[in-house]
Amino acid sequence: MRLVIIEVIAVGVVLFGAVFCLLGAFGLVRLPDVYLRSHAATKSATLGVLCVLLGVFLYFWIVLGEVSIKLLLGIAFVFITSPVAGHLNGRAAYRSGVKLWGNSVRDELDKQKGRAAGTE
């Protein structure tokens, strides 16, 4: 009975991660500019993939009795690299001149650029 409960929990965590990735895919289609799309892709990849990998790790560890170092390394790798990649995508888009969405409230980097230009 205990293993059935743990299997259900592991499946629930995997299902939550898959649903979160699906919501991130909808965000990629529906959001208006590259910065918001990058945010949606980064958040869904980080939380969604981490939940899927965590659910699989829990299943292997508790039900099968095996600790998978590869899954732990995958979790650590996604946790570290996905936010950095999202940040670098947004930074590259901004530096190459991609405009913000028309309803954006403020552009903090533009203020910094104006201050730097005024001091030269």
C-alpha cells in the first residue's frame, strides 16, 4: 500500500511538471514580445523539467530502490543553466535592438544607457 501511494505522488509530480511545460508552451505562443516569451520559456523549462526529473528520481529511489546519479546531475544542470540561458537570450535581444512591447511600463536598461551616454 505504501508503494502505491509513493507511485501516485511520483506520477503527480511528473504530471504537474508536464502541465507546467504545456502552460509555458501556451505562453510562448500568446505573449507579445521576445522578452515575455523568453520569461515564459525559462520558467516553464526550469520548473516543469525539474518536476518531471524529480518525479522520475523519486520513483526510481523509493519504488525500485536505485539512486540515479544521472538524474541528480540532470536536475542540477537544468537548475543552473536554464535561468542563465533565459537571461542571456533577453540580454542579446536587448543589445541587438529588439523593441519592447508597446504596453511595457518601463525600461530600466534604457535609463542606465542614458546616464552612461550623458557622462561621456
